[in-house]
Amino acid sequence: MAPKKSRRVAIVDGLRTPFAKSATGPLRDQTTLDLSSAVVRELIARSAIDMSSVDRLVFGSVVQSVDSPNVAREIVLAGPLPVTVDAFSVTRACATSTQSFVDGAQAILLGDADIVITGGAESLSNPPITYSDRFTDILLQANAARDLPGKARAFSQVRPRDLAPHTPAIAERSTNETMGDSAEKMAKENGISREAQDEFALRSHTKTIEAWEAGVFDDEVMPYPLPPRFKDTVERDTIPRANSTIEKLSTLKPVFDRKYGSVTAGNASPLTDGAAALLLMEESVAKALGYEPKAYLRSYSFAALDPNWQLLMGPALATPIALERAGMTLGDLDLIDMHEAFSAQVLSNIQAFASREFAQKRLGRDQPIGEIDEEKFNIYGGSISIGHPFGATGARQIMTMANELDRRGGGTALVTQCAAGGIGAAVILEK
Ligand SMILES: CC(C)(COP(=O)(O)OP(=O)(O)OC[C@H]1O[C@@H](n2cnc3c(N)ncnc32)[C@H](O)[C@@H]1OP(=O)(O)O)[C@@H](O)C(=O)NCCC(=O)NCCS
């Protein structure tokens, strides 16, 4: 496939479900496929796209369902897209739907596709639960047994401790460190105080509540009618708190290092269910079909670091590459949207952006990336206050920034995430 010159990726539309706390929230009975199908169906209806013109669908999640590992293809087969629409699934930890966006964009840039739907979803309320190798082996023996005594013989080997379920760990396989442990480590090594973390979390909630009140999210969040009766509808995110205070936040106990730690439920992103989708087109195709793109892709980059260092520092590695590819400096950006895994991770990255020592030691550059202007940063809050369905966050951020550039009538925006494995992702949008 020969790359085609002068093709440009337009973000034509985007949509997400409300985001809700996992396990106890109103979306807890919805699977990743349910959430994904619902958002894609609604995006198609709202954008009035001719479904036969969709070339591809790229979707992803992090904790994959055993029933539908290629969730993208299942979304197509669930309808109403024609079964002839090509689809594949991707996973890249918390940058999953940035990856699906980039896959869609690359297909458009290469001339491999003109119209692509991308996105991601997560139902952390419905994780695949597995058992020990020993118990799995017993189940397989029982399944293979030809008669009842054979099955009974297999099951007679079961010991109570075999029945303990294994749920997916939010921990690094290589270091055994959970994300929360990594945030603690970053807080300690970078001198990020508990007070600064709580203040950042509070600001995040305040900005999200104000955004909801101002109607910023009205067109980008669909009401989600709950099956099977579709009588109750989830209208809004359930995570933003209007009544949070510094006093309350400061009373919460540290979760990951109970004795000396500073990371709490209040300054961490919560486990969340939700889905988000984007409609991408080649610019000339969008215009010929009468769509006014919200924004365009200017550049992107992915980067990776050693998980033994500070796991969630990816934005500070990926951003300078995306800026260089865009021919820009940090100061040229009008908006910056950084995934908020934890306050400690965001504040550590902000510190690294401004640090000459970081630039010299980690980036091999003389000059720091730059000071982040607070006025431009996470203007509507982020994953701490909106929630963080792992697979959906990148698409949510890209959609919100594209809509904001559209509202402002122009400008540039950086979207960036840290992700498990020490990955960083950065996308620069322009209008
Ligand atoms: C941190 C974590 C363990 C907390 O989970 P949890 O215990 O279910 O958290 P809850 O929402 O029940 O909150 C615990 C308490 O803090 C309170 N709280 C949480 N946020 C608050 C806020 N902003 N203001 C005031 N109180 C708050 C809750 O009301 C609750 O109080 P209660 O016990 O009196 O009801 C969980 O959210 C987590 O694992 N997050 C990190 C996820 C992660 O690693 N993601 C990957 C990042 S890329």
C-alpha cells in the first residue's frame, strides 16, 4: 500500500456513554460489548452517516471479555452496521482508544480507508474471573471424563483453596507494582505532597461539575437506557462530586501505602464502566458528504520507559516527540488534556515538563519541554472526576478537545496519557 500524499484525518463526530463507578454504579450489568455497541449505534444515528460507506471499525478494551475478544467485530455483527464492515480490536492499556484512533488515522492517511469508526470501552464490573492452574486442570479433566464416576473422580481432587477466584490485576507483571503503588512511588520521589494531590483532585471535580452545568458535555454524552426494560436511563456521569471539600479529602485514608502513603480514593481515578467512539474521515470525503470536521489530526507519538523507574511518566516522554513532529513548542498549544490516573502522576508529569534536569537526563535535550499554563490544562477536569474506563479514556479526551477546538473556532490541543507497561501516548489536534 503506497502512502497517499495530502490526505488529512478529520474528526467528524464523537460520542460517549455516561461514565459510572464499577461494581456499584448503574452500568454494572452492561458488558464491554453492550456499552460499545450502544455508543457506536448512537453515533451512527446522530451523525446520519450512510452505514455502507464505513470502511472499518477499530475498537478496544484492556480487560478483555472471554466471550468477545475481538470486540470490534462483535460490534459490527451486533448491528446495525453491514456485516461487510471490516473490524479489528486493539489493546494498549490506558492508551487503548488513542491506539484505535491512530489505527483509524493511519488507514486514512495510507488511503486504505476513507471513513473509520474508532473507540474503546471497559466494563470493570464484569471482569473475566479465572481460577488456579490446578483447578482449571481439574475442570478440564471433568469435562473430558466420559462418565459420571470419571467426573466425580476429577472433582474429588478439589480443595477449598482451589476455589479462590483470580480477578485481573491492575499490576505490572514485570515489577508486581500496582498502578497505585507506582503513584505512591512518584509522589515520594518527586516530593508531591498529599495537600497538592487533594487540591488537584478537588479542582478536577469542580471543573467537571461546572462543565456539566454549562452544558459542555450535553452533545458528547448519550443517555443510556438500561436493558431489559429500557425504563430507567443513565443520563450523566455518576462520578463528579459537587460536594467534595479539601477537609473531607484530607480525612481519606491512603489506600496503597496505608502507613506512609498519600494516594487515596479521593485523589485517584476510580474503577469505571463506560465507552466512547469517534467518527473519522479523510478531509475531502467529509467535506464532499457535507460534514464540517470538529478538528484534524496534526501529529501523534507513542513512547515507553522502564517500568522499574516511574511507571506513569509516559506523557513527559511522548509529548516532546509529538510536538517536534508537529513543528510546535509547548507554548504554541491552546489546550492540554492529560489523563488523570492519579493526582500524583499528573503533578509529577507537570513537574517533569518544566524540568531541565528531566530533559537532559531522560530526553537527551538541553531545554525543558516547558511550563504548563494552568489555564489551558484539563479545562473540564479529567479521569479523577469524570472516571476512567481504561479502554475509553483516550477517545473521550480526543472528542472533548476536538469539540472544544470547534467551539473556539480554531487552535491546537494536546491529548496525552500514561499507560501500564510504562507507555506514553500523545496526540496533537488542530482546527
Ligand atoms: C483507589 C481505589 C482503590 C478506591 O476504591 P474504593 O474504595 O471503591 O473507593 P470509594 O469510591 O468507595 O471511596 C472510598 C471513600 O472515599 C470517599 N471519596 C472518594 N472520593 C472522594 C472525593 N472526591 N471527595 C470526598 N470523598 C471521597 C468515598 O465517599 C468513600 O467514602 P465512604 O467509605 O465513607 O463511603 C480505586 O478507585 C482504585 O483502585 N483506583 C485506581 C484505579 C487504577 O489503578 N487505575 C489505573 C490508572 S491508569
